[in-house]
Amino acid sequence: MDKDRISGAANQAKGSIKQGVGELTGDAKLQAEGMADKAKGKAQSAVGGAKDAARDAVDGKDRV
């Protein structure tokens, strides 16, 4: 598993927490930061997935 996928998952979790706390406290800035962290995490996960797929293709592994 690529390190980008791990970092992406961590950023998504952090973003969810920030967004939830922002919603509970009525802090719009914290909510926005949480949403941004979640989006960043999703992008990182996608990049990591693409790297894994490319690595598997080069290694001749076929994931089904």
C-alpha cells in the first residue's frame, strides 16, 4: 500500500473530526477546514491508488 493512501485516509479522518466539531460549535471556519482536509485526503488516496495500480501493472500482478 502506498504511503499516499495512508496519508489520505488520515487526512480524511482528521477532516471529518474538524468538520464535526465545527458543526457542533457553530464554527464555520473549522467546518471549512474539515471539508478541505477531507478533499485533500480523497485526492491523496486517489494518487496512492493510482501508484499502487501502476506498480502492480509493472510487477505483472493482476488485482481482481
